[in-house]
Amino acid sequence: MPIDQLKQVTDTIKEQFPHVVLLAAGGINETNIEEYATLNINGIVMSGLYQAKPIDIGVKMERID
């Protein structure tokens, strides 16, 4: 859905149902995320994290008595 059309839809939904939670997903990346951030939505879903270059992650666990 084009961003201008999505804006109209999200504005209409939020106007009629202000407590509904809306998320935008699909085709969102670092080049267009700012446009989506201006929408009347509660969150943005991106898969870029899963396509990023792998990195080493360390975890330290300690027992708390």
C-alpha cells in the first residue's frame, strides 16, 4: 500500500477506534522508515535485524541467592 494511502487508512482507523494498536510492516527499511514514523501508528516491524551481518553476542549468567 503506498504510504499516502496508508496514512489515510491509519488516520481513519485511529479516529474511529482510538485504542486499537496499529503496526506497519512490509517493505520498510532504513531508506523509508522516517516516512512510516510520521504515520498515526503504534509501531514499525522490520526484518532488517535478520538480514544484518552476524556478530558475536556474549551472555553472562550469575546465580542470585
